[in-house]
Amino acid sequence: MSVKSAGNLSTLFDVGGIIGGVLAGYISDKLRARATTAASFMYIAIPSMLLYRKYGSMSKVTNIGLMMITGLLVNGPYALITTAVSADLGTHSSLKGDSRALATVTAIIDGTGSIGAAIGPLLTGILSSMSWDAVFSMLIIGASAAGLLLTHLVVTEIKEKFSKQSSNEQNNLAGMAALGYAMMNQCMIYSVPQKHPLINSHEIPAKISTVNI
């Protein structure tokens, strides 16, 4: 394959990244779990890179498909972290509503990414002289490290999800209990004769009506 063809083919990695950015944003909005989405993409990117290393040379079609999938999984979280996540961090309650902090947080994230963008090609040039397996090992280590660094945020999101779910279940149980209580009392009212001296049938329904279902 010529250098020109290789250059043209490599642009498909960024094409996959465009799709990955849109997909990651859509999934994170649906799940409302941005860190979990980004970490999942990073971990799934590891086997995709291994598949590309092993089967990418089989045919041009296979190379294109695996390259686009890898670009989707690698660039998707990057787009998510540098936009939505930085916006969330910039408006975090710990910053006390300081909107100027958003620019600082975004600059830190982009600056850190620029450091990686500078070191990555340098290490690739050094490692490729030894073997391409070493290059892919470096990429896999980088993806693993990115996923691990998001672990704390992932755990926090999962805890929030479970706490909201348990709160909703408790509210549902309380509602069902109130409904059962009202039905039980209603049955008692109509099962007891109206002339019973111990029960005022006009007062009990008024009390039952105060039950919040």
C-alpha cells in the first residue's frame, strides 16, 4: 500500500470518531451517566484494537471496518469528556456558581489532552522501531488507564442511580400501602351496619380522604 493510500485510509479513523462522539453523547443523555458511558467506550476499545492488530491486514474492507469501529470507541469518549463533562465540572456546586471556572476546567482538560497528543506520536515512533505489537500495547495501556481514572466517577453515578431507584421503590411501596389502607378501611365501613353505635360512618370517609395516595 502506498503512503498516499495509507494516509487516505487513516482518515476513516476520524470518521468513526465523529460517529462515536454523536453516539456517546446520545447514550450518555439517555442513561444520564456520562462517566459510565465514557469508561464503557474505553474498555470496549481494548478488544477492538486487538482485533484490528490481528485481522486488520486481512483485507482492505476489514481494515476500514475495524479502523472505523476503533475510532468510534476511542474518539467518542474524548468528545464527551472535553465538552459535556467539562461543562458539568465547571458548574459543580463546589465551585459556588463561579461561571468563570468553566473556562478553567475546559482548559485543564484540553491542555492535558494536548500533552497526550504530543507524547503519543513520540512514543509511537520509538516503539514502532521495535515492533507494532509494542505500539498497540501502549494504546491498550492508555485506554485502560483512562477507564481506571474514571472509576471514581462511575461508582458515584451508579450509587446515585441505585439511591434514586430505591427512593422511587420506597415511594411506590408507601403509595401501595396507603392504597391498601384506604381499601381496607373502606371495606370495613361498608361491612359494618350503619346503625352501629361505635362507628360514625360520616366521619371515617373524611379521615380516609386525607390519605395521600
